[in-house]
Amino acid sequence: MRGAERLFSQQAVRLLFVEMSSGTLKARGSSPLELMAWLHAHGYDCTHLTIAARRLPVNMLELDV
């Protein structure tokens, strides 16, 4: 995602469907929260997050990022 930052900054990508692995992100020095905050900073809104087959609403304004 960071390698395509110019595309995201220009909002050339209108819709994203993102599958995250917290273990993989952690191994790369990141986290699901950091990824969602990065996307939000580039003008994208996360509509929900699924963890262990449970659907949880995510409101970026309520996250402490």
C-alpha cells in the first residue's frame, strides 16, 4: 500500500476491498489499526471489520489513532 501512496493520495483508487492478517502486518512492523488509519488519512472509510467470524462496526472517528 505504501508503495502506491501516490495513487491513494490522488484518490485514483475509488474502492478498496482489503483483507488483513494481523500476524502478517505485525511481522512487517504494522497493525490492522495502523492500516485503517493510513487508509482513513488518504480519504477512505472503513465500513466494518470482521474478526473471528464476528462483524464489528468500525468508526474511524472513535479510534484512538
